[in-house]
Amino acid sequence: MTEIQDRQHPLFASRFRNLGFSWLANQANRFLSAGGMCYFINDGTIKTRLILHNYFAFLSGRPFHIRWVLRIYSTDGKRMIEKQGTMMDPDTQTIEMEPLVSDLGPFGLCMVHLYPAEGGLIVRNSYMTHYFIEYYTDHAESLMHSCGHPVPKIHQVTDYITSSIEEESQALLLVSNSCQRVFRYPKSLFEKGVRVRIKNSQNQWRHFDLEPILPLGSIKVDLRHLWPDLNTFLDRKPALIQVCGPNVLYSPLLIQTNAQGYIAMDHIQGGDWDDVDVTSAAC
């Protein structure tokens, strides 16, 4: 017992409370995971795999039983596929998305929950689930962590991405609505869309307004379709991309690919969150 305690992370161990009844702890833990979200892509060129790790076992210094739940959403957020599994040791489990998402379209949202299932232990506080996502082609791959989590509260979000956009690359921006509620979504989510702005090194701005994104839905924006003269506008220098709208998921994802198999991902490097009744929240 002493050896196990020596391997435990003290902050991690303090997060738990033993209720003594496994069925009660299992019910309580269902509401204490905020989950973690990312985008899946399965467009014939780019594929996606998720990498889940049992960090409960890693931080507790011993085998620790967990249950994971994966939910995958279509672009309109109305269709969902669910997959579940368990882990005991500090293992890593890889989930290939291609066979799971064939009926959901070329891209969409994924949400993962990791729940403690170790006897009567519950988590004292809600927490976000962290995991990794690998986007890959036949020639290259790019790895990143989960992008954020769903929230029931309505807020106005302005996210920022700074990146160099390669002249020969396809440049796509994935944006989604992170609002998740059991009952009644507010009308404002269906009335106001997202504004995408881009600034070059000369402090010149351009913007484009998108349609409203449905809750747990997502949209793909082709930056070169919006601005065909993008190379001239940026002049081979980095760009600042700003995404503003109601409940934009932290964070939008910029994807660049080319015919040679190159793939690169950039996500948010900063963001402002405000309640919708604050006048300064306007895009």
C-alpha cells in the first residue's frame, strides 16, 4: 500500500472521494465529465484516428478501471453514433474513425468522455477529458490534442489563429457550435452566424459572414474560395484569422494540405469569451 501511495500523484489522489457503493459512484461520475471534443475528417484524402490514454491509472500508480464513451456527430449535429469501451492499465487505445463515420459525412464533431469505474470512487469536481487526434494522409500525418468541451451556457466567442498559409496548399477552416443542452436551445443560436476575418501583415482586414451553425454541428470554410487572391493579399507573410460567433467551439481548426501529401494543423492561440447580453460581445 505504501509503495502504491508513493507512486500516486498527490493532487490526483485528492480529487477522489470513496462513496463505498460502486453503483452510486457510477451514477455520480456520469455527470462529472465535461468531455473533450475534436473534429473528425474522412474526405477520401485525410483520415482521422483518436488516441485515448488511461491517465487515471498513470496518475494513481496502479491499475485503475475506467469506461470511455465516444459520440460522433454529423455536420448538422442531428445524427450521432456512439461507441464504448473500458481500460484498466495505463494503456493507450487507438480508434480508427473511417469505419465508424461512413454514414455521417466527410467531417463532423467527436466527443469523448472518460469515466472512473473503480469501485466506489467518484471525482470531486467536473473535468475535461484530454486525448489526442491524428490526422493523416497516405504520405503524412499531424497530431494534436482535443480542442475543447461542450457547454450548456450561451456565450459569444472570438477565437484567434496565427499561421503562415502556404501558397500551394488547400486551406480549410473547421468551425463548430459547442452548445449542448437536453432541452430547449435558444433562438439566438439559429439566428446569428459566424464571422470569419483575416488580417495581413499590412494590418488590412477582410471578413465573411457564415450561416448559423446548429448545436453540435460543424461547417467547413474554404479560405481560397472566400478569397481567391489570398496569396496576393498575404504576400507570403503570416495571417491572423479571427472567428467570432455564438458558442464557437474552443477551438476552430485550420487545415492545410497539398497534392504531395503535405498536411499541417493550426488551432486557436487565444480567445475572448463573453455572455451574450454584454454589448461588447458583438463581432
